[in-house]
Amino acid sequence: MLRAAIIGLGDVSPVHKYAIDASDNGELVAVCDVNEALKAKYPDVPFYTDVETMLEKEDLDVVHICLPHYLHYPITKLCVEKGVHVFQEKPLALDYDEGLRTLALAEENSKKIGVCFQNRYNETFLELKRLLADEDVGAVTGVKGLVAWHRPETYYTTKPWRGQMEFAGGGSIINQAIHTLDLMQVLGGEIDRCKASLSNITDYDIEVEDTAVANFTFKNGARGFYMSTNAYVENSSVELQVITEKAKFTIKDNCLYRSNSSGEKELHLQDTPMEGTKFYYGPSHSALIQRFYNAIEADTEDYVTVRDALPAMLMIDAMKLSSKEKRTIEMEEIIHG
């Protein structure tokens, strides 16, 4: 059994605990958070307030990092250099450059770094990928991603780092809707350029954007449209749509639809819900974490790697630069600095 620990006991940590407990080959043996009051949530395992102390005292195989964004890289670095595999909550890093430094960590050390893009393993998304690859639907011509969620002002005031660019790296694009950006580039392929506008349509006192819109042009000629906001009244279902030369597919409400010749959506497949998680997280944390644990034991690359997660960071940096300079950004500008 792999001996696992969770670092950071915030909102998403129970989802990781559930997935560890449900895995075939993982066991939660320690947790760590600077807030000692959270010890009561995990009474059955040793609790630490210092990462280095935990790494010294516990014989760990893998840690789950569920920390604020600015701590992802330094804590990942500490863990892999201590000989422990790392499973990171999204985002990979604060920006693309820091993502490249994380890639260097992964390549220079024998330990694996996995990234929590669980929606890649939703049944609906896997089936959509299969349909695009195996069915006679023609080339992808368009990809659309829409995320309309709600975050009250207390979301930022109770944890101020979320609203500060230095510590969060962005707002909705990096915290809530990065999964949608990731899925768009998986479906559309390598991105050539981006034109975006980031703004705030709430009156919250935050530095990061609460709303974003963007057009992406893929190197294969396909077009992508993206919109995310935290200014809606509720957490509405994410919508992901793909148009090909011969078909149209839509994922919404954890269902995959295929439009018929009359333009009506017909249900093709529905995701199996995951217990212990909010619906808008996606149902596939357990599948992703199980895959990562299997990859550790078998020493394979069959998981979401740092290299897999880099394109989403590239998209985010391009969106921020495009909005700041009010122009189309070529991805090569970001890649080559």
C-alpha cells in the first residue's frame, strides 16, 4: 500500500481523502495544515503543522498538495527532493514560467508529479474523445467552453490570497475554469494565438478578474470560444461543445449529447456521480488518483503529467497578456519570453 498524506486541509481536501480511502492501493497516514483547529476533521491520523517535520517523521510514498496556488511549486519542490511523489491540486503553478520550473523538477528527480485535472477522466469526456477519434465525424472546427459560477465576497475575504494576483495568479481563469481551458486544448490541439478580455463585473475589492472571455485559434485552424465568470447567482453546469465537419457534441449537466440532423440534442451518455464531492468539481477524482497510484507502483507515465498540464498555464498567461495589452497574443511570445 502507498502511504499518503494530504498537505492543506481546505475545501477540496475531503475529496482527496475520499479518493485515497476508495483506492485499491493507497492509505492516508498523515495530514498537515497550519490551522491546528482542523485537526478535529482528521482524528484518526497524525496531524502536523509543518511540512518538513511531517516529511522527516513519516515514511511517505505520496503527498497530495491542496494548498494556495503560490505554495504549489515550493512545497512540490520540497517533497520531491525529499524523495516523495506529489499529486498536485490544480493549478500546476502561478504562471507558465513557474510551470516550466516544475517540469524541470519532474525531469531532474525520480519522483512523479501528477496534476489534478480530473475532468479528463469523466466518462462523458472519454466517450467524446473516442467519438472524435473513431467515428466518421470529420475534423474539429470549433470548441466552446462556458463556466458561469457564483462566488460571494466572503469567498475572498475569508481567504484573502484568492483575490491577490501575487498569490493566486488570476481569478476565475486559474481557480474555477482552468479545467475547461485544459479540456478545450485536449480537444482542439495546440493553440496558435489568443485574444482575450479579463474584467470585474462584481464590486468585490479584489485584484484578480472575476470574468473572462477569449477567442483561441488552434494551429489546425479550429476556433475556440471561452467564457468564465464568478458573478452568476449559482454554480451552473459547465458547458463544453465541439463542432466537427459532420457533427456537434455537447457536454452539460454531466451528460454527453449529440445533435441529430434536425439540430436537436440526443442523450448519448451520462457520468456516474462520485460520492463525497460537489457536482461542479467533476466526478472523476477517484479515477484520476487511482491512475496516479497505479503509475507510481508500475513506474509508468499513465497519468496527467506536468507536461500535460502546461498548455493550460500557457493559455492563462496569454489571456492575461492579451487583456493587458489589448491585442492578439501569439503563443510563441509566451513560450520564448
